[in-house]
Amino acid sequence: MPKIKSIYLDNAATSHPKPESVYLAVIEALRAGGSPGRGSHQLTMVAERLVFATREALAELFNVDHSECFIFTPNGTTAINQALFGLLRSGDRVVTTMVEHNAVVRPLRELQKRGVEVVKVAADPVTGIVPSSLLQAACLRKPTRLLLVNHCSNVIGSLQPITGLGRWCHNHNILFMLDGAQTAGSLPINLQALNVDLFAAPGHKGLLGPQGTGFLYIRKGVDLLPLIYGGTGVNSSSDSQPQLLPERLESGTLNLPGLAGLYEALRFILKADIVQVRAREVALVRKILSGLGMMKSVKLYGSDDVMLRGNAISFNLANYDPSSVGFALDQQQQISVRVGLHCSPDAHRTIGTYPLGTVRVSPGYFTTDEEIDRFLRAMQKLNDNKLMN
Ligand SMILES: Cc1ncc(COP(=O)(O)O)c(C=O)c1O
């Protein structure tokens, strides 16, 4: 692939760059060979230990006692599909929000066709936040199986106030699921303290791992039917899927190079300390918000309060559609941002930017202050109409 030198501000899509140790681990695992759970020769055992260590690192980062509660998936979308199709049956009811990604919206639409009732609760059109009281009221209207919340919108950047919601769900016999695509690896998350039953996330965004990695956390006692059936390396004599996690939900050969990279990424984050990672994100987001906030042709979306936000910042420039802003930044300034609907049309309906969408800028762990300064200078020129031809 050709290398393109750019200021990369699209970390909400996938983080870039990754820690150097991640690149090295991917290559090393690919060279080393061995497939976890497939036989008992030495290469297999080494691979098996690596996968176990990766599960343990996830358990440490997300404060979970049993690492077998994490199953690996190719991305966040597959983890969400596994949770939803594994759990929901005709007659079940799900309450969710109007700021979900299509990774949630589309499986739920399909499940709706199969007899599942789906209720979407509106978010505040300015902040993108869905008050817990509205979610609770929607859950109480009829017997509800699942409350599913996008922890942080990939469009509006709204961080949902979920503290206490998991406990409330448990008290009302409702399962609580978080889509952690935009928060895993970006802020401290204690899955046990939050009483989360299901947590789906990619490994390739805030967690700084390679594309092709993701995971689903399933709290002990929550039973999911597998999305995929097949070889797991255990109980090979049986024609039925194993009962125990993680094998029950992990059929087929795992992405060992990806998991080797994810392992190094998790070690990197654990060493950097997630509290510091979040502090860095907050500082970068604050700098971008205050810089863009001073430009009179820029309309920013989402909360002014940086503590209620993740790293995704959406804006529009008066009189220009988002794609022409993105094109000018990319082609004239070598700055990579994402434009359009970001696979989340409901979030754009919420803030009134459907169907054209917004320009989304999302810094990451390795984004520097100088890069933000350059981005803001480029935006100032666009604001002053000096870049568009
Ligand atoms: C909120 C949210 N959920 C789910 C996903 C899907 O993750 P993946 O692309 O790893 O399948 C994304 C990806 O952008 C996302 O932002």
C-alpha cells in the first residue's frame, strides 16, 4: 500500500498510528505460525498462551474477574450482532437510543422483522445526550428484555451518563448492553461496577489494536446462542457446539496476528494508564472545540462541556457541504477527516444534519498539539474563504 503522509484526525473510524510494538507483534505472530486451540504442538501452545494473555489484559483493563467472559470477534459490528441475534427472540422488547450506529440499527431492524419490538429514545438535539430518566420510562412502559446504549456517539461525541443505569436495569430484570466502540481504550470503564451485561467494542479504535479485532464481553449467567457454529478445538467428538465460554461463541480460526497486536496495544494502554489517556483526549478535544468555536462560519454540534464528550467532534462550515470541506482539507492540506453520515443517520436526524451530514474530526492518543494547530490554521483559512477554489 502506498504511504500517504497526512495529519490523521479520523481516529473515531480507526486509530492511527498504532504503538510501534503493535506493528512488530503482528509481523512476529504471522512469522511464528501456530493456531490457538488447534492441536497440542509447541507452536499451538505458544499461540494459545498469547490469546489467553490478551483475554487477561482485557479483563484487567475493564475490571472483570473472569477473562473467559471476553470472546474475540473481527470487529465491533460482529460483537454487536453476536449479542443481539444471540439474545433476542420474537416477542422480546429492546429499548435503545436515537444516536446508535448502523452496527446496532441494522441488526435491530432485521430483528424487528422477526418479531422483536424496538423502541428508540430521542436524544437532546443540542448535546446528543439521552437522559437516563427517559430510558427508564421507556423501559417501564412494557416488559423489556434489553436496554442498549451507545456509550459515546461517533457523530455528536455525546458521552451517555450511564452511571447507575446498569444497577437500575438489574433491579428491574432488564439486561444492560453498551456499545463501547467509541469509549473502549479512551476512558476508564469498570464493567462490573457499572453492572454491564454485554459490552461490544472494536480492538482497532481507542484500544489501538489492528483492524480485524474486536470483542464481546458477556457477564456470567447471560446465555447467548452462537452466531457462528463450527470447530473450536475442544470437544471435537461432539456434533454440538460447546457449552462453555469462550469456545461456545468463538468458532473458526482466530486472527492470531491481530490478537498479538491487540495484546501489545492493551499492554501499551495499561502502562500509559487509562486515566492519563482520557486526560490527553480531553485536552485535545478542548483545544479543537475552543479553536473552532472562535470561527464565525463554523457551527459545532454537541455539548460545550468537554467532560460530556468523547473524541468525535462534528461541525459544518456555512455555505459549504461537508464533503467539499473534507476534500479541501485532504487535497490542499493533507489533513484526514471524515465527512457525511458516519454510518449513523439517526444521530444526524437528532442534530438536524441529515442527509448531508457533518465534517467529523477525531484526534487520537498520538495526535500532537502541533497537528491540531495546523488543522485549526487550515480551518481558519476555510472560514475566511481562502482555501476553496
Ligand atoms: C458507535 C459505533 N458502534 C459500532 C461501530 C462498529 O465498529 P466496527 O467498525 O469495528 O465494526 C462503530 C464504528 O465506527 C461505532 O462508531
